[in-house]
Amino acid sequence: MASNRNRFAFFEGKFVPIEEAKVSIMCHGLNYGTGCFEGIRAYWNEDEKQLFVFRMLEHYERLHNSCAILLIELPHSVQDLGDLTIELLRREGIKEDMYVRPLAFKSQEGIGVRLKGIKDSFAMFAIPFGRYIEREEGAKVCVSSWRRIYDTSLPARAKCTGAYINSALCKSEAEMNGFDEAIVLTRGGSVSEGSAENFFMVRDGVLITPSVTSDILEGVTRLTLMQLARDELHIPVKERSIDRTELYVCDEAFLCGTGVQVAAIASVDNRPVGDGHIGPITKKLRDMYYDIVRGRVPKYRAWCTPVF
């Protein structure tokens, strides 16, 4: 899934060899999960010999929002973060698909649970990265016994490091029971999202996804696919509550996100979705997405920032 062939990191205000980017075991973020992060993909276009970072500034706008929720003072503007990302990728010089991980965290050393008045730090690294789910064309998923954390406890719309324990429990349960992924329900029992992905289904030609008030991450890929469905496929898109049993009777379903990209769901709780294969709407969106992220579609070229 990933490689550690990267050589550099941006750490403590400068680019350093990756082995020098270390924190103390007394670091606040390590002990209490007081940090937030982003995941950003960069795609290699072999024909152009170019690496394109997809919707980079939108990701950094979301990072700033996460920092605001966690009272982290990020010393870099959205554009500054973009410039640092391009510089890091140029230094790495790896000509294949990459995954960029920016991380803002409470770095003070000591004991005490709070957010205000704690030293903040920022770091970033990038690694070669392939598929997050191996069976992208037809994943087996289950409904998790774990519920999604809700906004008044630990907001999912902020990519908080500590919150991903919830995701890890869901994902681990699914894998240990022979599934590829999990679908997680809200406290009230409606569909929220995957363990670390947004969820879509198709019913009667309508693309449906949980609303942003369903304790989901406000996904950049989610918004991208909603726009493509409306503007390119001309199909209606609805954001609404989804019942668990709708998962068993929908025509198509898929997970999406920067890491997972677009992964079709073949079955839910061992019940086939549609005919058990990737559906036509999912396939069209998936194919279109993969062309766009590699800079092959002029209409959406502005979403792709060249590195070299």
C-alpha cells in the first residue's frame, strides 16, 4: 500500500532528512492525540512526465478549519502550505503516485490535558502510495458494531489524530471478520460513512450520500464526485439520512476519499449490492475521476497543480 522510500520531511520550520524528524515521547500530541492532519494525493502522468497534486488548496483550507477547532495556531497560510508541498515533492523527485501527509499538533512536552496555551508545531512528509483498498472494483463491507463519534463529543469534520482510534476499531473489526471495509452508523443508527471514507449509494438513478450533519468528514473527494455527477453525468444528487436497510436494497454503492479514491462496494453484510459488481454510475464516476486527477481533462485542469 505504501513505501518508505521518502528521504525528506518539513519539520520545525525547515526541510530535514526524514530520520531527523522526530518528537519526544513526552510530546503532547503523542500522549493525548491533540493534532490534526490532511491527506493529499499527487498523481503521476506518464505521458506528460508530470506529477499533479489534486485539489491541494482545498485540502489546506480544511486543515486550517481543523486547526481552528483544536485551537492550533498554524503559522502558514493556505498558499504557503501549497508552496511547501510542491518543494517537498520536488526534493523527493519520485515519479509515481504520491501521498502527502501534513500534520499540525501540540508539541509541548509535559503532562496536562488541555488545548489552549500549548505549543503548536507543523510537519509534513510524502510517500509513494497505491491502493488503500485492494479490491477497489468490488469491496466486501460490513456494518460496524462501533458507532461513529458524534460532533458534540469529537467532531468528525476535523481530521483529529485522536479521533482515528474510532476508525481503527471499525476497520480492524471488519478485517478480522473477513471484510475489506466497514460502514459506520451514527449514534441514532443512520449511515455515517466508512471507517475513513465517505459513502455514496445509488437508488433509482439518484446518487445519495449522508449530509454533512451525519458526523462525517466534509470530504474534498466527496464534493468533487457530487459536482461531476451533476455536471457531467446529469444525474440528481441528494444529501439525506440513509437507513441501514437501504444498504441491502440499493442499486450501487461506493466509498470515496483521498486515500481510498473511488472503491465500489460489491456486498454489504454478505448481501450483494446490485448484481455484485461495480455499477454503471460508479464506473463512470471512477473512470472520470482517475482521468481528472492525472490532468487529462482540460476542463478540470485547474484542480491539478504541477510539481515539476
